Amino acid sequence: SLSSLTKYKPLAFQVKLGQDILLGNEFQDRMRKLEIQSCRRQINEFPSGVCEVKHLVPDSHRCFLKFVLFGLAPSLRGETKSSDDTGTKENPSLPLLPTIFITALSSIIEHSLRLLWCYENQRHYHCIARASEYYVTLDGHGQRDRHDVMISPFLIDGTSKNKLISLIGAPAFAMLSDLFASPSPDAPNIRSAVCHGTLDDAVVAELEELGQWAIVLNGCLNTNQTKQAHTDNNEPFLMDASCALISCLDLISSGVSGQPNKSRYEPVYSYTAMAKRDLGDILSKIDEIDSLISKNTHILNCVESMEKQQSKLCKDMGLLRVDTKALTEMVYRVFPTMVKDPI
């Protein structure tokens, strides 16, 4: 669910970073920097004289990226095409277009990563989709035995390491996994929402609003004749998803272009992260029960009375008691990085 984007601190922090880029006062400068960073060429020269050139967004998609950053992104700020104009009756503001923005930017991120995946893993054949053949995608773990998943640690053979991970970096890999390919039913899984119909109605509604905006802008219709805005566009999770994708693009592009990025993003929807939260919840509940028994006089008296009247039964039940200290030590041995206060 896209509503889960701000449920846990690491992902909520990335949403906040995206908000700073999209909604901040330095919007134009931040967008320009992100465009340059996404298209910057990193040239590596080897002793043999061979030069290796890498960049995130391919030449074929640079105009598309520019349209997304400077054409669609201003709609999230309630701006007209010019970011200096807040919109008037004669020159109305762009309608909110978060679903179209999400769809467009997800497509750019996936295609860009696909080309890098093919280059890094020497799988150039997979750069182009072919009829009746499986395609390397950003998600699709349910069919990972049939096709490669570009953010899987290994290639489909199960032994070859995915070299894309070392290029984009562990934090970007973790964030991509949480946003697009998590096994958790609570995870955003943005690509699935885009490609499998979850957002279709919202996209159609936004296109209708965009068409009306264009008609009003050309003077063919006044604002009183336009339909009421589609209320789903104002749902917070669509804005959160837009901000998360901008932050994700910033993180990926900085890795590919060789720019420093201090993000220490840790996954929140991986199997390990979910297991850590579940164990943390179990420990917390056990502590609550222990505290309830030891501090509640009525319950304590009942337990003491039962021990006197049913000593054998209590002794047998005592064997089932969970040693919270031993359980806590076991958890920290299994997950050394687990914090005492679950995320």
C-alpha cells in the first residue's frame, strides 16, 4: 500500500528529503541539479587505455526526464508552467498530477536501471523487450525463476552476483527494494501499482483535469465550466510516493555519477527488517505481561493462591515460561544491528 511510505522512520525520512526538493523555495535550482546529476557522465580510464562512460538516464530519455522535472513536478506545488506564477482566473494553476508524475518517473527509473543492469552484467540482449520472451524488470520476485529482477542480489542462474548493486550502492539498492519489490503486503510496491491497474482511475481523472486546464488556458472555457477536481489526487500517499521517488532518483544518480551522498538508508520491508520488528514486538509484549503480573497485586495474589492449591500444575506450567533475558540475548545474536527500540 502506498499509504505505508511514512510508517517507518527510514522511508519517512526519504519522503521528507523529497519534499525538501519538490516543495522547497529552491525548487528550480534543485531540479536543475538533479537533472544534471542524473545525466552526468562518469568517465573511468583504465591502464589499458580503455575509457568507460556511465550515466543514469540515457540520451533517449533526457527530454522525458526534463518534462517530468520541469513540466509535471510544478503541478505538485500548485504552480502554472512558470514557477513564478501562482495561477489566476485567466492563467489557472496546473491541476495536481501526482499519479502521472509517479507513473512517468517510475518508468524513467526502471528503464535507466535496466540499461545499467545490462551493461554491468554483460546482458546486452535484455536491453530490448521481445515478443514471447520474459523481460528483466524492477520487480517480479514471484517469477524470479523465469526472468531476471534487476534489484535481486543474484542473476537468474543463482550464482552470478548482480554487479548493478555495487554501482548504485547499498542504500539505493535497499530503498529500491522497499519501494518496488518488497515481499511485504504492507510495502508500497509502486511499480506494481503503476503497471497493474491500481492507479488507472486516478491517471484517467488527472488526464481529464489536465485537458480542461489546457482548454481554460487557451481561453476556450472559463473556470466556472470545469468539472470538480478529482478528490483522490489530494490523498497524502500520492504526494508521499512522488517525494519518495524524487529522493530515490537523487540517491541512485549520485551513486552512478560518482557524487557523494551521505544517506544511510536501511531497509524496512525486507524479510530481515520485518523479522526484527516482529521479534521486537514479541519482546515488548512479553515484558508487558511480566510487568502486569509482578505489579498488579490482585493478579499476584491469584498466582500465589494457585501455586499453593495446584503446585504440580504450576510447576509443569513453569517449564513453559519464557526467559525474557535469554530471548533478548538470542535476538541480538541473530540480529546484531537490531536497535532496542523497534523502528
